[in-house]
Amino acid sequence: MGKFYITTPIYYVNAEPHVGHAYTSIAADALARYHSLKGDDVFFITGVDEHGANIEKISAEKGVSPQQYCDQMAPTFTNLWKKLNISYDIFLRTTSELHKRGVAKFLNSLHESGDIYKDKYEGYYCRPCESFYTEKELGEQKVCPVHRLPVEWVEEENYFFALSKYENRLLEHIRANRRFIQPDSRRNEILSVIESGLKNVSISRASVSWGIPLPFDPTHNIYVWIEALCNYITALDFDETGEKFRTYWPADIHLMGKEITRFHAIIWPAMLMSVNLPLPKQVFGHGWLTKDGDRISKTTGNIIDMNALIDEFGLAAFRYYMMREFSFGNDGDFRHDRFVLRYNADLANDLGNLLNRTLGLVSKHFGVIPNPTTPGEFDNEVKQIARETVNEVDSLMSRRAFDAALEAIWEFVRRVNRYIQQTQVWTLAKSEDGKGRMGTILYNSMEALRTVAVLISPFMPDTADRIRQQMGLDESFNAQGLDTVAQWGGLPSEIPIMKPEPIFPRKDTKSVQSNSVDGAEEANLISFNQFQSLDMRVAEVIAAESIPNADRLLKLQVDLGGEQRQIVAGIAENYMPDDLIGKQVILVANLEPATIRGIKSQGMLLAAADGKGLAVATFEKTMLLGTRVR
RNA sequence: CGCAGGGUAGAGCAGUCUGGUAGCUCGUCGGGCUCAUAACCCGGAGGACGUGGGUUCAAAUCCCACCCCUGCAACCA
């Protein structure tokens, strides 16, 4: 029994939460609940990151103040956590006084440690982007890659943190503590990043106004990442002598998506070293989810509709799928058909049906939880596997192998189904002798189910609760910890059970459709006039060449019948230049010209790309060049 | 030589750190049971663990080289 301090990242409020955020938070919640079950004093924090140039920009676009914008966004997160039943203790907003106070205290300590210095920061700067670019990114024309506007050479005084000073200490710490960075693939990556040399990092921005001022120089705001990392201690009301801080720090685990492991495994520990605070025990960067093999993206409509899934299958099914299907450290592919499969096979058939068949027999022959009067074959095996499962789950949870932990629990569920089969319980009611044995087998099955309910409660708290209720147990059984199932026989007898009802009704596979891209394509009708505003023409490709250092681009010369155009097309992965020469294509002729990779493009040719490849639209027979297409 | 991840049964994945008869789910084929949600249970078929080389008594696992996929970034009007 100890304490367990667990964190998710504070999520950036530049957009509403999506399934990736949910994934991290569900995992954190399962781990937090598991440690509660073990009897640990758990402290679980999450929150939102609200400062920075990006937020300033987005709020300006929406015509509201940054604070108003953040006030609108924060509830979209808390509402989702409520829907997902996330049992956090503190939801920290970086605009809160609690956070600002802690940040000021921490930054002052950092300053006093002597690792902060002022220096000139210089580079090419794009004002609309509010960021610096390297010469390589700007290309030959020295324009911003996003806005295509000229950049300016800016020199800015900034404060820096002497990160490079901690290279060796970080390496030593990571090498000496195998579990400090997990999974191993991330650990190796971080090691190689540090080995290749660390640069000192800028920790302030004079040009960004939406932020927290540096306590020792209020003319600068703290760079948002530096300030955000502090949330892990500011949420504890940071003060080295404060009670919460002394109780819970260092964190037992910082959970996050793999893209931000570097900040947590390098910069954050170095800052803590600088002020002589203990380091978090573990930084875990989990994998990303894709959907149907493709990146999850709002613009392509390839999103996972959590609300629809939860409405149809229930929260338990959603949380179960997320934790069972993917190996936590690796990337995973979210597939709707797999979701339905998991639901039916694991939840409905294995667990739901086991509960239902067991309680059905109890209800028919006893009405109350029977007494285990008559031991027999297979009983001890079931008991032993129950005990082993509890131990195995514990070891797997400590490795954050959620999928394997659930698999271990389900192995036990299947074992109990087999137990019922092997003992042929339903045939025993015929004699008085048999009835004693029957009661014992059913008692054991129910005790097994109670064990399962406790073990799955971190993942599916509501399901554990429903199992308990159907078994006739009162709420005092909710609070029971892991130790009560490590010992067999904690289930009381003679308690009336409830009417058995399927907790996971089977879903018909055929009626369940993959809700993929189709949904995003409806609506958005345009008028005929809008369509007519497109000037599309028959054109012939008369020359084509590839563009150096551009994998996807071809430079084409096309003939519109009397007029020649140069266009750049992103089709190089599917067409060799020579394939196109002589082909008639459809050219959008009145598109505004653009410069791509330094080459002028005066139009665009029509093509379609599906998952497998790309094809340029052409004509069924040869047409007069320059003819309008409609 | 841009960065990262991956290639293990028909499908989806674990196992690789710590070398020792290749594992899970689904599907498929055959059988059993009839308490239960057309559920459950038993058995079978199906694998050069991407390729080649090396280390070792022993390699999916360690080392080297290569091939192929997938993201991200640079360009996708």
C-alpha cells in the first residue's frame, strides 16, 4: 500500500477532444482505478493547456478573447471525461491561479539555480505563422512554406535554459532506470536523441502576449511548453513544503502519446534536476491509433465517432475495445468490424453469457446464492486459476500491458465456461445428492464471476457494478479491493439474487455497418452557378518532366488549342513523365496560379485518388483542344 | 543516407529486452452439449516468424547487410 500519482498530458485546447485524447485518458483511468483497487492512495490529474501563440490566433479568428475561447473549450474536455467516466481528481487549467502561482515559484527556482540565461535568438520569421523557419524550409525564394509570403530576419532577446548541461546526467539516469522511459522503443529513441547532442532551449517569447509572464522579467512570457510541463507539480499546489506535493511527488507515471515523449523524457527531467527535485518514476509514450489503416483526420472525414459507438454499444464496450485491442506501446488500427467482433465474442458470448447461464440456473433451482457443501472434480483447478489470474493481472498491469491483462482475465472467463460444461451442472438437479453438488458448482461459478467483476472494474466500472447487482450483492461489495478476491470464498451464501438479464445483448453483425467515410460526404450542395464558375477545358500534355527533390510532383506543359500552359501536378508517384505525353486531360483553366516548389503552375488537372492509386481523368475519344468541359 | 514505426497461419495481433518444442482472438473444417444471449465445450487443418549472411549446442528473439510496406516532414492548387 502506497501512493500512486498518475497524470495525462494537459491537452491543448486548439481543437475539441478526439479519440486520441480519449485513449490516453481511458488508459490513465484504468491504471488509476487499478491502483485504488490495490489499496494505493491514488492521485490522478488531467487538464488543458491554454496559452500560446496558437490559441491567440484561433481566438482572434473567432473574434473572442483568448480567455473567452478557453472558457468555451475547457468544458468540451470535462464533458467528454464525464461521458467516459474518467475518475480524475483535478482538472487543471493553465489559466488558473493555482497553475500560475506554481509556475512562478518553479521558474524562480530555476532562475536561482543559475541555468537560465539571456541570449539573442535569430532567424527567419513569418509573422502570420508566428514561427521561425530554417533556410531549408523556406526554399530558394525565401518565402514561408505556409503563407508563401516573404519572411523577415528577426533577432529577439530570449531567455534560455541550459539543457545541454544535463546531457550526461540524463543519459546516466535513463540507462540506470530501465523503466524510466517506456516502452523500450521510445527509450531507445530518446537515448539516441540525447546521444546526438542537446541544444539549449528557449523558454520565453517576447512576441507572444497570451501567456504567463516570467517572474523575474515580466516583459517576457514563458514559452508554452515550458510552462505546461510544470502542471504536474502545480496541480499539487507546488511548494516544496506543501502537503500535497510532499505526499504525491514524484509522479509514478506520466502517460502520453508518443509524439510528446521527448518533452517529458528530456526537458522536464532536466528542469527537475536543475532545481533538485526528484524525477518522475516513469514516462510512458503510448502508440497512435489509425482508423481502417489510415490516419485519423478531420479533413478527410476519417474520424471515430465515439458518441455513436457509446450510444450503440455502451461505454463499457468502448473502454474494453480501446484497452483490449491494442498493444498499448504500439500503434493500433481501429476497425469497426473488429469492435463488433470483440463486443460479441468477448462481452456477449464469453462474459455476458457466462453470467446469464450461471444466474439462470441459480435462479431456477435455488433463488439464493447456494452453499458450497459438496466439493468435487475441477473445483480446485478453478480456484487455483482464479488466484493465478489475480497475480498475472497484477504483473501485467505493472508493465502497462492492458491488452494482455484483459486477455488473462478472459482466459479465466473461458475456463469457467468450460467448468460448467465439464461438470454438466444442469443435469444434476434430478437427485438430492446432485443438488448439493450443483449448488457448489454454481457457488464456485458465482465466486469466479465476482473475481472477474473486481478484476475488470478498472476497465469497465459500470459492468462490474451490474454484475454485482445481478448477483444480489449490495453496494458494500463495490468498495472491495483486490485482496478480497485473492482469497477464494469471499462470496456470501443465502443471499437472494436478482432476475438474470443479459448485460451485453448480442449485436447482429449484418445490420451493423462500417460508418466510414460516407457520412462526411453528404450535404454541401452547390448551385449550378457555382459549378459553372469552373472553367474546365480539354487539354493535351505536350511535355512532362519530373522535378528534382519532389517525390510527388511533375511539371507539365499542356496545349489548350492555341494556348500553352505550364502546370505542376502531384501525380509523380503514379505516372512516369513519358506516360502522359500525348494524353488528353481535363484542365481547370481558371484556377488562380500558384508557385509550387519555385515553379509556376497555371491550372490543375483532374485526377482521382483512392486508397490504391491515382488516375488522371481523360476522354473516351479524342476531342478538340480547348473545348469547354461540363 | 530526412525522421519514425512495422513485415509472425486466411484476417487482426502478441511474443523479440532476459535465445531453448511458435501463441491469442476471429474465420474455417469435424464433433459434443442443450443450462444460456443461434450462446458454450472438445478436436483438426493451416506458419521458410520479409530476404541473405553471421554468432551459438540452440535464433522469430542477438549482430551485419538488403528488400518491402505505413505514417510524418519537404513540395500535393
